[in-house]
Amino acid sequence: MLFPFLFGCTNIPIEGLKSLEFGYSDGRRIKAVYKIDSDSTGYSVTIQKGYSDENLPTFTATAQQIADLEQILNSFEVGRWDGFKRSALNVKDGINFHLYIWLQNGKSIHASGYESYPKNYKEVRMALEEWFGRYQEKK
């Protein structure tokens, strides 16, 4: 590739997830923020619906569940999203999103948009909502 620094040219493999944050809102309110954090004891999963971030339940994910999520993200080539930052300036109350992924090897993927989305956004959002949904059912 002549210009690997351009968005979408390089697909960063998502392996060894350290943390992840995916959120979206409709301009007036936060719809959801999904988070995964890891430490020496394992992976914790947090789901925020709406503005309140007080007393959010935290769940534990297994290494296999994280590997499954990595496989889902790789199947949609989310690693190509790194550097995506676009907005539709003529829209005043649209949907915005952000996705931040940090990997154990020090690499990261950062993407955000306002009424502008990277390839497979809708499918990735649905897959993430389904994956995180298993934890919402535990409440």
C-alpha cells in the first residue's frame, strides 16, 4: 500500500484485548456505553444505559468469551476502523459513536463519528449489543 497511514488501509488484528469502550448516543442522551477492562485477575464488563454512571453493575468475562468477541470484531475487520473520525456537519441531532480498543501488545484502535460510520458499523453495533446483552440478562 502506498499510503498505509490513511484510514482503512491497514487492518490491525484484534488479539490480546486489554480494554474496549464502545458507546453511542442520539445527540440528546447517551443510549449505551459498553466497556471491558482487564487486570491480573481477568476481564470485567460494564454496561451503562443513559447518563447515570453511578452504581453500574460489573460482570466477569472468561478468556474464551473475550476470544469469541475478538473473533467477531476481526470478522468485520474492525481493525481497519483505526483513525476513522468523520461527521456530517449539516446534521444537528444525529447519532454519534465512539470505539476505543487497546491491545496487550500496545496497539490501539480509535474510531468516532457523527452521522458518519465506517464499513460494517451497523453489523458491528448489533454484534456488540448481542455480545454485551448476555450480561444485561444477568441483572
